[in-house]
Amino acid sequence: MEPTPAPSPAVLAPQARDLAELDELVVDCRACPRLVAWREETALVKRRAFQDQEYWARPIPGFGPYDARLLLVGLAPAAHGGNRTGRIFTGDPSGNLLYASLHRLGLANRPESTWRDDGLRLHGVRITDPVRCAPPENKPTNAERDTCRPWIVREFEQLRPTVRAVVALGGFAWQALLPVVAAAGWQVPRPKPVFGHGAHVTLRPVDPAAPELHLFGCFHVSPRNTYTGRLTPAMVDDLLRTAALAAGLDPT
């Protein structure tokens, strides 16, 4: 007998009545066999530095307040970062840079993120990914991205009363976000806006009574960009400060 297919995010995500319920549904997702196999294999074949730790090895929900005004969107969890710690951008160099920047701007209560219950709190900011499971070589397929899309669409829908700006961390996030914001109630210009560090597009709502959404582009905070000097902490600070101001926050 063939195994019963895992429930689809397209079926489950719209059922979430709020972000807390959405997060609970996300962590139980097994919709993409390749990603499920990889996240669980990584938890067994651990890096030597983490041999004594129990990996999370499940999908990663968004992190941050449910009434956030600024949303940061990455790519997918790192195999030995979020897939280990259970929190997005946590336990890896990318997160070290990102959370330090948020702390300098007064948008986080501490500069580091080490584990899912370490006491870190974000102020007015939420962070999420378009793909919720760690992919092999950090490269999800288009099919996996599309299968996962209903989770982030529903997240945007739940944030719609408060969110005013979103930062796409990297070209993958930018491309993944365009159909997401369209599905969540904003108009995407034609031709489609092009990603770049510092790119800024104001998206008009389908409902004239709803607020606009500011979309910003930022190079991904991965070592590939930061170790080469393509992206510096000052560049991240400047862009996040601009996005926070557009969102109606008061960064330092």
C-alpha cells in the first residue's frame, strides 16, 4: 500500500485563523519529500561542533510579533542553523549579522540569536522565509518554493492590518515575494520590478482603502556576500533603517 500523501499547504494554510495557529501548522508540514529527507538526515549526520545537540529538524515558522510593521524575508533555513536551533537565522553567520543590525537599530533586545528559547525579542519586526525547510546546498527547487508558498501568503494576509514594509534578503526572496504580495492584496507593477540592493518599490493595494506596502531589496546576509565585502554591516544598517522608517517604526 502506498503511503498517504502529506497534507498540502494549499489546503492547510487558509485554515489558520491567526499567526499562532499558522506557526503550529507550519512546523508539522511534510509536503516536500526531498526537503523532509534532507532536514532529517542533517539532524543525524551532525557537524562535529554540534554533536551533543538535538536538532530541530522540522520546518521553521516565522519569528517576531504578530502585529509587526516590518517583515524581513530570507531564502530558507540553514541546515546547521535554523534546522538545528529551531529559529530562523539563528546559530549561523547570516543571523549573527542580521540580529546585530536589528539590535543596533533598537529593533531587537539583544544582538545575538543562539537558540529558539534564548530570550530574544524583536520590536515591530517579523522574519520569515518563502521555503520553510533546509534544502540541500541551500537551493530549493521551484516546485518546492511553489508548494511552500501558501504558508507565506497566509502570513502576509494575517499581517495585512499592520505590515507596511518588507525587505527581500536576496534575489530569491524578491522573486518569491512578487506573487505572494499579489495574492495577499497588493498590485505588482508591470514590467516586474528588478531586484538590487537598495531597490524600493511602492505597491498599491487592490482595495483603495488599504495601505500601501513598501518593498525593499537587500543583498542576502550570507557569508558569500559579507565575507567578500559585497555587503557590509553599515549597508545593512542603512537599508533596514530606511525600511523601518517606511514601516512607521522609530529606529535608533
